[in-house]
Amino acid sequence: MQRVFANRTLIQTLPVFASFSLAALMIYVFQLESGSIALILGVIAGGLVDMDHRPSGRMKNLLVVLIGFTLSSVAVQLTLDHAWAITVVMVILALGMTMLGAIDVRYRTIAFGTLVVAIYTALAHHPGLPWYSSPALIVCGTLIYQGMRLLQNLLFPNRPVQEALAASFKALADYVQTKARFFAPDEREALELAQYDLAGRTAAVSAAFNRCRDALFNRLSGQRSAQRSRRQLQDFFIAQDIHERISAAYVDYRELTLQMAHSDVLFRVERVILLQALSCRDYARALLEESTDFRISPVLRRADEGLQNAWQRARKDESIAPLSDDLNNLINNLAQITRQLGRLGLQSLPQGQTDTSIENAQVRGWQNMIARLQENLTLQSPYFRHAVRQALLALLSCLIINSLNLPMGYWILLTAIFVCQPNYAATQAKIVQRIIGTLLGVVVGSLLPALAPDQITLLSLIVVANTLFFYFRTSNYGFSTLFITVQVFLGFAMTGMDTQSMIIGRLLDTVIGAAIAWACVSFLWPDWRYLSLHKLAAQALASDGRYLRLAADQLNEQSRDDLTYRAGRRRVHEHAGALAGLVRDMQQTPEKYGSQIRTGQDLVQLNYRIVSQISALAAYRGNFQDENPASAGEIRRLAEQINELLGELPQLPAPALQERLSKLRGEIAGLGPLSPAQSHATRQPLLRLLTLVEELYPLLDKSRPRT
């Protein structure tokens, strides 16, 4: 049973299987063969708009979904026999629903589902049924799916948070494990690659943390938190603290691996980090298995103690004296990470944690929603460009369908809508997977109806195909396309249609829809004409500056991870992840971007190193206390100046930059009085930060969009 609970995908698939089984039972009992397609498509639509929330939140979302689905389905059903009218409806829905996605993830999910329901209504149309049959059956299918999810929610109310928390620790484990590569002396030449890889993993960690934050917010807002929820919240804060600490850079890694290549201290550091990554992975598994007896490995505790002892002996060596203070900070930081791992699963707050509030990521209020839409009514917005593309591909698809009088031609539009993504690289990948998946699905789907001797077998196959579609939907688009294509053939066989005659048409529909999507994303405002590398780099630097200011504000105070600090830290990693994600997309189509790819890679790496220096300063929060309040105040003032510099950097002339850097270096060098430990924990990160800013500056000009 623990292995079953540990399989998140399997747990998530159980209500899917139950939903389609109930729909199949209804078809069999009430003899709904003619309306079976609409009912099954309604269940699928309900799954497409599934969003985690507590029961009351699910009911509110469901109300919005049902209103949207009903209006969309009825509008299509009433205009289906009028070519110009159905074209107008599809174009308006494609434009409007895609633009709603600019508000936030919730509206993006519901809006896309509403658009898909419009196409499903056209596909499910049966001339022998009353006009209201398809809309009613689609809504009924949606209620079936959402009802099963609600039941799962009531039976396992904490499971979504548990899964989100486990995913956070899995992503964190990968991140920590990658950091261990920095301390492998024999891999010194691969250090730059390791730094770039670690910067790329920031996106995965940030995404996992954001999903966990949303799950916690949905459970904790507006109600008293249960003991288990408080424990989950504290684990989430610990994960964020570990991420910040492991990101901190205290030393020049190349110099360190060169100077200490033959010291066992370096190997012990690497081993401790690898064991810490293993502990994160073990805790993720314990969360999924609902285990309550997690304890960090005694091996990690012994390794941490052994590192401390080895370091006390090694630091007497005069040859490593220049690295002594920095390396001491590094080892102490690793000890703090081990202590934080030891607090996992407990009810006590993490050290320095006083504010347990969580930021709401949703846009609230009509004025804010309208303002968000207005901000995106420009070709500079990827949401607006994508919305116009979706509207145009809806227009082209409807013109082809009505001109050629294709009764099942709306598969063209469905393919185009699903395949067309906001960027070229993602669209290209979906096209290939969609065509291959459809081809295999057509082969399998055309054979299965002939092997089904009765209605019960056919319905059973429909349940299995749809369940497998949802099982692979987020992990393998090709497989999900295969099974949804199989479901299509089984569904039409249920209504009595000749599936053999549909083979060529289904393939042609897919190819035409994919071709329209490719043309739209290639020739209508393509990515490389609106390259946002410069913009994302500027946003990342601005958030870096705010993070530095927030960290400096707490140098002589008790370290507190309040909401403002956590939000600032999160945005730093979100922007860093977005920058790395953009460069990753560029690498998939190198012919479109040329030298911009190398510029982007350098920006990603340098921005990560800037964040690492700020994280090193942040890890020292609270250590000044009342000893040097004047020096702490000076550091705060300098941090504010660097914050302003980072915000102005993209527009700053080179001479002005050099003048400000020279002034800042002089002021940082004159800081005092500081103890050696305080100097290395504050002065050195600030000086390294200025050096990195100087290296990054020329890349900003290279990253500007090409004309």
C-alpha cells in the first residue's frame, strides 16, 4: 500500500477511472449510444479544467466552469448549421478565451477548457438528437468528473499538499545534488557547465515551490490550520531555507578545487552535499508513503561531524589561509542545512521563522483583472500574440471545414488549438508528437472495434483508453495522443459509424491542423522577432537588487523569513528560472537565434552567480545583532545603492557604470569596524557582486532584440 500511495500518477488516475466507468455505466443502462460521444467528451473536458482546491473552492470553480461550458456549448450548437455564424463564434471564443489566460493560471485553465468544449460540441453533434442534448451531456460529463475529484478531496483532504510538498523536495534534491559537482576537483574544467546546469534547475525548483505554495494557500486560507497543515507549512519553509543556503556561494570554486585538490576536506564537502540531497529525496518518498517516522540518516550526521573535525585540522595549514574564512562560512552553512533537515516532520517553526502567512498568487478584483488584460493588449505580450494566432487559425480551420463541407472537419480545429503553443519550439515538438501519436492511434483504434464482440467490451475499452490518456497527459504527449485517438474510434464505433472509413480523414485532419498551427506560429509574429532575452535579464537584475536590499535589512536583526522577504526571494528564482527557460527554448531552434544563444547562456550563468553571492549574504542575516549597528547600517545603504544600480543597469552608459562601480568598491573596502568573519560574510560577497555586474554589463547590449 505504501508503494501505491507513493505513485502520485496512479492516485490521480483513480478518480479518472471511476469517472469514465460511471459514464460508461450510464451509457449502458440508459442506452445513450447516440449521445455517448458528448458524455465522454464532457468527462474529458472536466478533467482538462481540474484545479486543486479545498472543497468550497472547488465548488466556486465548478460554478464558473459550468457557466462557461454551458454558454460556449449552446452558442456552438445554435450556430452549427450556419457557416458564417459558427465561424464568428469560434473566432471570438479563440480570441477571448486565450486572452483571459493573461489574468492568471486559474482563468487560463478554465478559459482553455471552455474553448475546447466549443469544439467538442461540434464534434459530438448528432442530427437525430434534440439541440440541447450535446450541451446537457457535456455538462453532465463535467459534473461526473468534478464530482469524483470532490469525493477524492473529501476522502484525502491533505493528499494534494502532501504530493506538492514531495515534488518540492524531489526538485530540491536534484538541485542539491547538482551543487555537489562544484566540489569535485577532478571535474574542475566542467565547472562552468555545472553552474549553467544548476541555474537551469532553478526553474524546476521554483515551479515546484509555487505549486506547493498554492496548495497550502488553498488549504489554509479562511480556516484554522490543523496540526498536519502546520507541519506541512513548516516543511515548506524549511525547503525554501535549504534552497537559499545551498545556492549561496562563499568561495571561488575553481580556486578552491585547485588549492585543495588533494585535501580530504573537499571530498567530505562533496559527500555531505550528496547525502543532504539523498535526505531530501528520502523525505519526499516518506511524504508520498504517508510515513511519520522520517529521521535523517545517521550517515549524514557522522559525515557532517567528520567534516567539522577534518576542517579544524586542515585550517592550521598556512597554504589555505586565504580561503580559510570563506571555507569556514561554507562548512558552517552546510551544518545549518543538516540541522534544518533534522527538523523535517516536526511541528516547531524553522529557526528565524515568525511569519507563517502565504501570498495569494491569484489576481483578485475586477479592476485588477481588467488592468492585467489592458497591460497585455500589445504585440509585445506573448498572450496577445497567441490569442490573435488562435483566432486566425480558428478562422482558417472553419473556412476549410465549411468550404469543403467536411462533416468531421472540426478535428482540424481541435488539432490546431491543442498543437499551437505560445512559442515556436514548443509548437514544433507538439506537432511531431501529435502526428506520430495520431498515426499509431489510428492503426490501433481502427482494429479494436472489430475485436469488441459486444457493447460492454466496447465501453470497457473506452474507459481504459481515456484513463490511459489522462495517465500520460502531462508526462508523454505522444502517448496521450495515441490513446485519445483510440478513444475517438471506439466512441464513433459506439454510435454505429463505420470507423474504417474514418482512417484517412482522421490522419488528414491532423496533418492539416498541425500545418495551420505551424504556419501561424512561424509567420505571425514569430518569437525571434520579439525576443525577450533582454527584457527578462533586466527583470532578473531588478529582482536581484530587491533581494539584496531585503537581505541587508536584516543583518543586525533576528533573521526573519517574513512574507515580504519570502516573496522577494521567490521572485528572484522565478526570474532566474524564466531566463534559463527562454534560453533552453532558443537552443531547440538554434537556426533562428544564432549568437543570441551564447549570450543567453552567459547571462543565465552570471545571473545565477549574482544570486549566489546575495544568498551568501542572506545566510548571514541576524549575525551582526547589536555588535556593529553602524556597520550594518552602512551595508544596508550600500545594498540600496547596488539595488538602484541593478535596476538602472540596462540603460546605464558605460562611463557612468565604471564611475559608480569605482565609488562603491571604495566604500565597501572602507567598511568597518568588522571582524574577519563579518568581513568575509559581507564585504566579500558585495565586492564579488560588483565584479559580476561588470562582467554582465556588455551582455545586456548583445541581448537586445534584433531588428
